[in-house]
Amino acid sequence: MSEPLLSVLDLSAGYGDVTVLWDVSLHVRQGEMVCIVGSNGAGKTTLLRTISGLVRSRRGSIRFDGRDLTNAAPDAVLSAGVAHVPEGRRLFKGLTVRDNLLLGAYLRRDREAVERDLDRMFELFPILRERAHQDATTMSGGEQQMCAIARGIMSRPKLLMIDELSLGLAPRLVERLSEALVEINREGLTILLVEQDVMAAFELASRAFVIETGRVAMAGATATLSDDPAVRQAYLGL
Ligand SMILES: Nc1ncnc2c1ncn2[C@@H]1O[C@H](COP(=O)(O)OP(=O)(O)O)[C@@H](O)[C@H]1O
Ligand SMILES: [Mg+2]
């Protein structure tokens, strides 16, 4: 089989003297939708931030699309094709929805294609077209999440990483977001999802990595994991 799009191998990382991730290995193949689940504080955000170049790794390696991205700068990771939708959305205050989306494309020079992609995002999330000239941070949490995801896609990534898709959002909005992710995944975009709602994550993703206190505790097909007694008890409340 060909090399996975993303390969994380024996990765350790942390903050100051504190190690948060211990020998984490995971991979994502082209076209997959994979999820990372685990309790609060397990290290999921730190893992995505390390892949993005926002946290330095201490050991191990990150390969993406045939290149070594271990400790590459955030801009280099984005240029290589990794978009990161951060926890808590982090849209730019004082900027319109449209300008937030265009910022996602700031490294691109293909202006006409950027306009076409903008249009595609407005088709995917019609509310963003209605709100195009509104300050993005004045929208509801769900609308801001749509904007943050669309901003990520505007960089034309090969891999879209989303940290906490559904946190704090109404079920109806989560459903809408999930449908959109399924659609863009079907169109070929590879997605790595961090999600606290394990049930929802397992429905969306085909494979999962369970992180416990900074280590990969379990990994496999979501269909298999959701039958695992330990997973059912600890994460599905069954
Ligand atoms: N900027 C930071 N400085 C120091 N410790 C941090 C920082 N961010 C996160 N941590 C610690 O790292 C651990 C993992 O946090 P995080 O990656 O945010 O977990 P998760 O996203 O799974 O909830 C926690 O113990 C947290 O307190
Ligand atoms: Mg987190």
C-alpha cells in the first residue's frame, strides 16, 4: 500500500518541563475521515498543535504528503497542505465573514479560483452568504464554526484538521456541520477530526484513535471500536 498522507511516529511533545504526548503514532490515508477522541486534557489539542507546528515536538516525526514536517513552521505546514480549524473557532474580530474566508486563502495567488472556492463555500453554508458582510464574531457559535471550517477549506488543503467540531453547539447545527463534512470528504478532502462526542464522531469517521493521558490507548475501525466493551463503558456510556 502507498504511504499514508499523514504519518505521526512516536511523537512526544509538551509545554516547558511537562510532557503531554508520549510516543504517539497515528496515520491518516488519502480520502479518509479519521477521528481522535479522548477525555478532557488527554492531549488532543496538543497533538493537532504539534502537527501544525505551533508546539515543538521533542521526539518522533511527522511526515505529510511524502515530506518530513517534523518541527516545520506553521506557515510551512499550511503551505504543505494542512489546514487547522482551532478549538474555539478563533475568527478575526472586526473582519467580515467574507474577509475571514479570504484570510484562509492568504497564501494563494490564484485569485479567480479563490473567488470560485468562496462561492462553493457559500453553497455549502448558505448562511455565510447571507452574513458575508457582517462581523464574523457577531454570529452564533454554529455559524462561526461553519465560517472557521470554510476558512480552513479556503486554503485548498490536502488535510483538514478540526479541533472540537460540536463543542457547545445545538444538535441541529452539529447535524448540518456533519452533513457538510461528509460532502466535502466525498469530494476527496481528507479529514482529521477531534471530537468530544464519541458517538457522533464514530458515526462520521471510519477509523478512530483513542488518546488517554497523552498516549494512544486504542485504535481501529469505528465499527469495531463501538463494539468494544471497554470503549462502550468508558466513552459511549453504554
Ligand atoms: N499552553 C499550555 N501550557 C501548559 N500546559 C498546557 C498548555 N495547553 C495544554 N496544556 C496541558 O496539556 C494537557 C493536554 O491538554 P490539551 O492538549 O488541551 O488536551 P485536550 O485537547 O485533549 O483536552 C493538559 O494537562 C493541559 O493542562
Ligand atoms: Mg482540546
